[in-house]
Amino acid sequence: MLVLLGAMLLAACSHAPVAPITDEPEIAIPATATGPQPEIIVVRVEPRSPRPSASAPPLPEPPGVAIVLTGRQPAYSTVAYELSQLLDKFSIYDLSDKSQPADTAFRLINDSDARAVVAIGVAAARFAVDQSALPVVFSQVFNYQNNGLITDTSRGVAALAPLDAHLAAWKQSKPDLQRVGAIIGEGHDDLIAEAQAAADQHNIDLDIRIVTSDQEAQYQFRRMVAEIDGFWLFPDNRVLSTRSLKEMLAQAARRKVDVAVSNDALLPLGASISISSVAADIAATIVTVLRRIEAGQMENIPEITPLNAIQVVRQ
């Protein structure tokens, strides 16, 4: 199931566009989706991660790293390519190749001279946390809480760009934004707290509903849509389906409600603005975590390390 991809995969990724974060399984985007192309692409950088003081000793370079991909989607392969630009010694494995079982690949990884595993996507993260004898850093996973991915030897990188930067960019593109609604599944207390803090900072009245299914998400959306001028769509695949997503976007369009998403592919379906992460920033954040692990700082590394950069696309 896993094969070493090596330089050929990385060369293929080198000119790929920056891809938004997705979780597994991804929300299906209909192939027939058409619409005007986005007019503006802006990359913003919002410093979030603490910077080492001038007197602090430099962190060691990352050791040999095994990079495990859930699949070859651009959301994963672009991060692998950016990692290849930052690491001196690495190998890449692809979970979507069915020629070998995952446990065989992880036996190879565990017996290699690698010192850490980077798992990209939820399937790769699950296998890595379960089977790797090495420290694990995972990324591109939104619902990490439900998968038991935080352990004594594993840490994650945020699946979304900083939420205060989300709202700052959205507010800049829509200055009259005042009342924002959001719907999300259970288990995201930290994310909700971050979103509320960002809303308070930007003087936005935020209404977040917690649901357990796509039907409940549609019901709650119908209840809130008349009372909001913006809808913040979080990529929670547990409570969103293609059907519910299309219906919610259609209702928002009828009500002239601005919709902010984290996936550019939703813009032709009716979303107003996409605010996504940047592959190079994800890779740089992963490398910082790897360096801290190599320096013996695992206990002091947060469960999820925030990102710093956002890409803004306005329809």
C-alpha cells in the first residue's frame, strides 16, 4: 500500500498551486461546478508562533524524517514538496498505493535511520500514531480529537490558518460584517474559544451552533440564516455532506449572506471568500516542531502548533 515516491513525486509537486486544508474523507466537490474565476489572491502573514530570543541556543537541524502521505492530493503533496525543500534527509511513503500493507511500511520506517515521522492527512496520522516507534508530527487533520492522535510521542500542526487572521481578512473585504454564524461538530471547544476571541477582537457578534449530523446542520442553518450577514464554514466532514453544503450555499446566496470557507474549490459553488493555509508555512511549522523534538522539548510542545500565514481569495 505504501511505496517510496522519491524525487519523481516531488518534481511533480514543484509547480502545484498552494492547496487548502482538507480532512479525510473530503467533502465531495461536484465536477460540474462552474463559475467566475477568483479575481484577487492575497497572501498575508500573521506572526503567531513564538520566536526564539537572541540568547537562546539554536535548535538542532531535523534528523532523517519519514514523510507519510494519506494520498497524492495537492493538499498533501504540496506540503511534502515544501518539506523536501527544508529537510536534508527524508523519505516519502504514499498510503494510497495499495501494493503493500501499511504495517510493512512502518516496519521499514521503524528499522530505518529515520528519527521522526511526519504524517499528512488523517489516515496517515492514524497509522503513524498507532504503528510508529518514532515521534510523530501530523498535519492536515481537522478532527484530530476524535482520532486519539495526541499522545506522549505525537504532536500536531493546526489544520486552519489563524482565526483572528481569518476574521481580519474577511472584515477587510466586507467592512459592514457584523453578525456571523457558524456550525460545527462536537469536540472543538478550543477552536470555538479561539473563534469567539477573534470575533470579540473585531466587534463581530458570533453565533456558533454545535450539531451531530448534516441534517441537523441544515436545520440550524435555516434557523440562523435570516439573522446573520456572514456564515463561517468550518471543514467538519462529520456534519457536512455535498448535499447539505450545496443547499446551505444556495440559501446563503438567496439571503445575500457572505460565506467564508477554507477551500478555494467552494468559490464557484457560491462561497464569497476563501481563507486558507499556505503549504510553505505548514512545512516550516512542521520543521520547527521537529527541531524542538530533536532538542528534547517534546513535553513543552503544545498539542497543536498554530500556523502563521493565510491565503485570501475573494470571489
